[in-house]
Amino acid sequence: MKRVSALLCVILATAGCAGYRLGPTNGEVAGNKTIEVVPFVNRTMEPRLSESVTSLMRKTLQQDGTYRLETQERGDIVVTGSILKLERSELSFQPTDVRTVRDYYLFLIAQVTAIERSTGKTNINQIVTGRTAIRVGADLASAERQAVPLLAADLARNATSIIVDGKW
């Protein structure tokens, strides 16, 4: 009886890990292919978005580890993008004044493309969105400027997830 219960405990303990996979989730060998991130084109009126998005895309792809980051224009996969919009949406209002916004959601919308260099095949051509919430203090513009790294990081995480988990 003790053996049966011990065996049952072992089966139940290992069943929780049945869906876990070590390494990349797309079936590739980690670091087998290289990826190059070309600086994103900023089509908004907000300055310096391109630098934040491009650097955080590189950092996020490098941290993921599915692909090796290539910086000398020789990547197996070339990621390009265009930042299309920076939008603001009301999240909450002042408790004493229902017309004065206290918190906003910021949305960063970009078109992200991933192309295989050797074949020219477009693997991903998709709209990706990043978002963050900000609290408006004395100055909305400075609050938005301080939120840009968080916004770019969320966009980079979402784009990286699409790139590394894509069915190519």
C-alpha cells in the first residue's frame, strides 16, 4: 500500500511538469540562427522613439536566447519595423472632477517584419502593440517622456514573443 501511494505521489508530482519545455519553444536549437534588428522608422511626431524601441528589441531578443543577436549586418533573420502611432487613452479620472484625467494608458503601435535573408521569405509582417499606464502629475509631456522606455519594453516583449514563437 505504501508503494502504491508513493508511486501515485511521484506520478502526480511529475505530471505538473509534462507541458514544460527547456529551451526555445519553436523547436529550434538555441543560438542556431542569428537575428539582426534594423533601426525602426519613426512615423510619429514623438522624438527618440526609434532608438528606444530598437535597443529594447535587441536586448529582449538577446535575453530570450532563441537566436543569437548579430550586429554586423549578417543575420539569418532581419527584423525591421515602423512605429506607426503613439496613442493616449483615459484610464481613470479625478475623484472630485470627472472631467479631469488622472491616469492614461499609452499605446505604441508598430508594424514589425521578419525576413529570412537567404530566401527573402517574409516570415512575420504584423502589427504589434505595447502599452503602459501613466499617472499625470504637473506635466503630461514629461510623464509621457518618462514612460517611453516602459512602453518600448512592452512592445519589444510582444514582438519578441511573436518572432521566436512563430511557425516558420
